[in-house]
Amino acid sequence: MNLLKKSTYICPFCFTEHKLSEVNFICKNEPNKCENAKREIVMVPASNEGKNIMPKDMFCDSCGESTNVKVCPTCNAELPYTIGEYKDLIFAVIGAKEAGKSHYIAVLIDKIMNEIGAAFNCSLQAINDATITRYRNDFYYPVFRSKEIIRVTHSAKTDATVSQPLIYTLAFRETSIFGGLLKSKRISNVVTIAFFDTAGEDLNEEDTMKSVNKYIYNSSGIIFLLDPLQLTNVRDSLPEGTQLPEQNTEIEDLLSRTANLIRRAKDKKMTQLIDIPVAVAFSKMDAVESLLDPSSCINYPSKHIGSGKFNIADFEDVNGSMESLVRSWGGENFANQLSSNFKEFAYFGLTALGCSPDSNSIKNLRPNRVEDPFLWLLWKHKLIKSEKRK
Ligand SMILES: Nc1nc2c(ncn2[C@@H]2O[C@H](COP(=O)(O)OP(=O)(O)OP(=O)(O)O)[C@@H](O)[C@H]2O)c(=O)[nH]1
Ligand SMILES: [Mg+2]
Ligand SMILES: [Zn+2]
Ligand SMILES: [Zn+2]
């Protein structure tokens, strides 16, 4: 039994929410054997008398063969074969230009596949070939194989592959009551997770945000990446000669545009808080190490993976330390805007690379705490358990 069963699904390509019964089909016959297959004609299945059930298949109205290839009625993209069966979670990774989104996604997905999976008894599986190829070519190979930085992400308006999210299913296996000694093979929960790597430039105006980034307001969690090197106070306190990126968007502008976009789309008043959890994560913490107390928890690996539980003490330590850092770094206004717009939020500090790339090459890949915001979102959605406080 799936406790998370829903009456709607969200298309992971255009992020439109549909009733389960609202699904179309395309013929899967050879194009030379069927007119519909040849012209990629979309077929609407017969109505199921007002019942909100997803049809499994239909007969092609040209060749008569049965097809189970479902497509979205809004954008016609081929839907994952598991669509409608599980809860859809869309995690939106947003941040200004050069905030570190692409490198973060590259390292996070690898971390989920290799360490989070084993620790939390779950497995991440790409839902289609497009996801496998795109993750491998655009994310994994540059960072882990050739050790080179990932190129700037192009705008979704000019490069259609950007608007294709990386889609995975995350399946949790039951843990036995005897503390996991007898690892059960039964699946207890499955979620569909879409990661969306936006181009920072698409987040510069509210209008583009509205058209290209529908996924933000239909998301189940937002990872808001911030580059600490964009904060004036941080730039001024770093040792002279430190290489700094160009200063671009003010961090609170992006936050307020995101909040406005969600409010408008969900018809929420200014007085109502938005209920999408927001993980505010400072990227590139390696670059500001000289500004941290050497004993700060941010310098240490997190404790979640070791115990296979979400460690609340560790989480609160980081959340508290990061919030006071943000305020002392001149982010007072940002912190206030965050709490006056969002119901649930927390601060994180991480590094995807663990080093500053030296003329495009990644010399010493040492990620730290990349899993924290993701695990916090899974915990918020009750997909993983927490460690009891001692
Ligand atoms: N020191 C340090 N630098 C990083 C880290 N991650 C990314 N960078 C640097 O920041 C630059 C931008 O990172 P990206 O991941 O491409 O940023 P983005 O948010 O995807 O940028 P757009 O695609 O332009 O929106 C990289 O080219 C690196 O030079 C990190 O963990 N540590
Ligand atoms: Mg990018
Ligand atoms: Zn769609
Ligand atoms: Zn056909």
C-alpha cells in the first residue's frame, strides 16, 4: 500500500498538474506500419465515466494495436512509465548566475547514488535515457572524470535541453524492526524527483521566471543556492588578493522575485506564508573558510549518513551557525525577507568542489555537506526518520 497515493500528478516536463484521468497516448508501433505512429499523433483514451483513474493503455485508432506510451495532455512529452503511481516531488535548485547550481547538482546526485542510498536504504534510478545521458555528459564526466568545471548553463529560452529536468525515482526499502539487520527487499515508498538546473540568467526577471520556471511554484522543496562571495561584507573581509567572481544580482532581489512568483501563481495574499520548504544553502564554503571559526560544525562532515538517520542536533548546529553568519555578513534584510515569506526554511553551508577551480580545472575534489539540504527536504516530507535527541 502506498500511503502517499494522490489524485493528481504533475508532469515532470512542463510541471502542469493534471487529474489522474487526464492522460493521452501515442502509438508505439513501427512508423512504417501505422499512420498515427508515423505522424506522432496524440490519442485521447475513451472517458472512464468520470472516475479519476489513470488508464493503463488504449488501442491505437489507426493500427488497432495496444499502446501504453502515455503523454502529457499539456506538453505532449512522454511521461515516465511510473507516472501517477507515486508521489511526485520536484526539487527546484535555484540561485543567481554562477551561484554554483550545476556543480552542486553534479555532486549531489552522485552522493545520493553512492552514499545516501546505502545509508537510508533507498535507491535512485534515472527514469529515462535522456536523464542518464544528460547527467553523464553534462554533469558527471566534467567533474568526476576530466576534472574540469562545467560550462555556464544556457538559458532555457535558447537551449531546449535546459528545460528538460533530470528525473529519477527514489525507492525506499522497508527497514526491519530489528534495526536493519535483516534488510528487507520490500519497497515501502517511492517518490519521483525532478532536479531542475536553471540558468542563473533565467532568474533575472520575474517575467522569464514565470514562463520558463513553472516548476518553482509546483515544487515540493526549494534549494536556494547562494554564493557567499557575492556578499559585500564577505568580499571586504577576505584576505587581499583572493580571486572574486563579478558581483551580480542582490541576493534579496532573487528571493523576493521567487516569493512574488509563487504568491501570484498560488493566489496567496502577502499576509499568508508560502508553505514550500526552502533550504537556503551557501555554496562554495571552502572559499570562505578563513572567515569561519576553525571549530565550526560547517567545517566538519555532517552526521546524517553515518547513522542513517536525519541528525537533528547536527542540523540545528549548522542552521544556527549559518543564520548568524548570514546576519553578520550583512544579510539581515535577506534573513528577514525569508522569514516573512516562507513558513519553513533553514540555513545550510556546503561546498560541492571543496576547492577553488584553478583555470578551469578541479585540482582537489572534496565535497562537504552537499547532502544536508536534500536530506532536510526528505525529512520534511517524512521520507526519512530522525535521530532522537540525546
Ligand atoms: N570555490 C568553489 N568554487 C565553486 C564551487 N562550485 C562552483 N564554483 C565556482 O563557481 C562557478 C560557477 O558554478 P556553476 O555551478 O557553473 O554555477 P551556476 O549556478 O550553474 O551558474 P549558471 O549556469 O550561470 O546559472 C564555477 O565555474 C566554479 O568556478 C565550490 O564548491 N567551491
Ligand atoms: Mg549552471
Ligand atoms: Zn507536460
Ligand atoms: Zn498505431
